[in-house]
Amino acid sequence: MKIGKVMGTVVCNQKVDSLLGVKLLLVQPLDENLKEDGVPVVACDPVQAGPDDIVFFEGGREAALGLTNWFNPSDLTIMGIIDSIYTGE
């Protein structure tokens, strides 16, 4: 799993049937120090995250399993909203 920060909402006027009703968010991946790590990505959001939320997300086949309809083309799905991070320092 990876962590990221929600930057905004992605709006589209057409989706495949398996993604109808699924919110899409723009997420900036973060490293372990919460610094930007790469380019923003689009992720499905079944957990109702909002702007500036820190989230954890999964890619690959596991991303599709995070949605109600498992047979979908999702590459990234937000699995949860992070309340706090403890690094032991």
C-alpha cells in the first residue's frame, strides 16, 4: 500500500458500467516523510475521502477488490483515511 494526499475530484461524463456511482479523486502520492513522491494519480474512492485527507491506496488487482463490484478496471483504489502516522522518532 501507498499513502497520498487528496488534491481534488475528477469529473467525467462517461464511465464503464462497473464504475458507475464510484467517486474518482486526484491523489498526490507521498513518501514516508509526507513529501510529494511522483505525479498525481486518479483513484477510485469507496471510503468518501475529501480534499486534503491523507489516505492509503492500493494498486493492481487488489485495487479492483476494494470496490463493491469486483469485476472492474480500477488501477488504484483508496482503502482508507489516515488519522495519524507514528514513525517512532
